[in-house]
Amino acid sequence: MNRPWLYAKEILQHFHGNFTLQGLIDDMKDRHPYLVELEALATAKGTQIHEVFQGITIGSFTVLAPSRQRYIDLIPDFDKTPTSYKVEDETQKSGLFKSLVEAAKKWLEEEWDVETLSDNPQPPTSASNESCVVQYATLKEGRPLLLTADVGPIGLNEAADYAATLGLARPSFVQIPHHGSRHNVTPYVLDRWLGPRKAKGTEVGTAYCSIGANKTEYPRGQVKNAFIRRGYKVYVNRNKMISHSSGGGHPGLVALTPEPFDNSVEAP
């Protein structure tokens, strides 16, 4: 794991004398208690902690992003914790308020050849999310796999650049970043990773999206459609287990239905 306080000396100048070196280290630790706790547990068990930067291997996986320098450049802009689904306050949970919000939503029409996903999403992905680790592996069946966590377009582009230097094949299995948020992928970066849009009905790979059971609005329609257009069937778990395997699979499991293409998608 990456621990931002280890690089405090390299970013101290960004804080204009507001911190001593030890003060900055302490402040960053206070803002990342989960990392501090994990570090303490690992140390107590005698586990060696490694940095996770571009070029490192983890078993069969190669880390494509972040590079060490880009990670350090992001640290001054980190949030307290990586952002996830937008937090709803208590007033938004009332039935009437929620109904009004739903009624006020604006919708866009999409066709197979009409893509409304932005190449300049606003607001941009947070620095914390852009620091997420992107990993690639080719499994024994010869199927390339890309794991993206909550990374955004900058990290995906950096990963694509590094993948090109290694001559890596296009992935056949892809994790859709950050639950299918509109802020984490763009048409440009998807073209780099998945290839251009295909003829309707073309299937070249599988895309998986991890989503909470109560988040029916995810993956966003624009994102889901973008993957489908490029030949990747989209599957979601919604707090259930998904088994992705070749051959006979596991006994007792049933086939999962891929997500449909949406002609009406929620506007940003």
C-alpha cells in the first residue's frame, strides 16, 4: 500500500511554511487513520509493506499506475478519504424530497451511434481516486484482465501509456472504475483501452461493475452504453457474488443477465 506521509519531505514546499516536516507527517496520519491502523496491524504481524507504483509486480499482476512521481504530485490535493457515492443528508432521504429530485432530473437521448459521455467530465475525478492502483494480468487461459479500482481518466491514460511500452494486449475482462461514475472514464480513454466503437451486437470482452444494492442509478447509463458500444458486455453484482470463469463454472450458480443498452440516460 502507499502511505502518503512517507513522501512528506518531497511535498513540504507546497504548504508555504504552514507545517514543519513532522507536523505535516502527523497531519497526514490524522487524515488517514485507516492506513495508520493497517500499517500497525501489518507491523505487529511481521508483514513487510511494499510501495505500489508503476512497474511493480504483485503475483501475476503488473502495476500500470500510478507512477511514483504522479502519486507524489497528487498528495497535496488528497481528500481525507477517497470519495465514493455522493453522501445523502437526512433531508434527501425523505420520500417527498426524493420524489422532487427525481422529477427534476434531466435526460439525454442516446442511440448506438450517438454517445453523450464527456471527454471533459466536471467536476474532475478527485486526486485521491486518481492515485488508485491500476493492475493488469494475463491469466493461464490467456485472457488479459484489467483492474481499475476508483481511478479516473488521468490514471487510465497513464496506465495505457505504460501498457503500450510493454506491448500488452487489449483486456478481455475489465473492471469499470468507481461503480460506473461519469467522472472516471471518457470516450478517449475507453477507445485507448477497449478499442473504437463496434457494430451493434459485437462482443469482444466482459466488463464488471461493483455496485451497492441500493444504488440503482449506477452504473450511469452513459458509462454502461460506452462499454457496450465497444463490445464489452456489462455485468453488475449489487452486493451479490459473481463468478467469472471458463469451462463449467461452479455448481449451483445461475447465469447472470448482462445490463441492457439505455436509450435515455441521465444528464450530468
